Amino acid sequence: MLHGSETWHVRKENELALQSAEISMVRWMCNVKVKDRVPRKELRERLGIDDIILILQQNRLRWYGHVLRKEDTDWVKKCMDYEAPDQEVDLVSDIAIFVLKRDVKLQLTNQEVDQRGHGPRLCKKIAKHVI
């Protein structure tokens, strides 16, 4: 469901749609109906999964960390500094920076650590570059 989500610029209504689809699938996997009134958190704990929005944020931050570690001559890194003459493209890059700033702030306040253990360290490195 999140394949390629590292570069998505998700709006609030998209997040709500993702969460709705995810919880529908989770309920189906747990064989629980909405009328059973089982909380989402309990269903996620049964399956051992995190909230889809948290995973989406972690994917974006992990991708951004990869971009930061690339060589300065790499074309992906050069795209970060590219200033497009078209105002619409600049708006898209402004949205991307806004989303990254929001993700970094959330990750720093939650002190989430990814599976390899570099969560806070990576977030601080990104925060210095983005914020």
C-alpha cells in the first residue's frame, strides 16, 4: 500500500483516506466488524503493526536521509537545490520542504527510532538541513 511513498506529498484528506483503507484491511484480517467496536489501536497490536501515517513519515525521512548522504555531484542531490523557472514547480518544492519539516518535528518530539537504531540521530541531521 505504501510502495514508493518516500516521495509522496500527502495532504490531510489523503492521510484520512489511507487510514480508512488501512483500518478496513486490518479489520478484515482480524475478522472484526465495525459494529464490534474494537479500537484501532487494539487491532494494530494484534497484528503487530504501526499506524500507516507514522510509517509514511518514517519512509519519507529515511529517503531524505539517503538523499543527504549522497555525493554532491549526484543528480538526486542536485535536484534539492534546483530552482525551477516555473512558479508551479516552486510551489511543489515548497510543499515538499513543508512536509519534511513537519515529519522531522513529529519524529523529534516522539523520539522514534527506526529498526537500525538511527532515528533520533538521523532526524537531528535532517533537522539541521531542513529547518
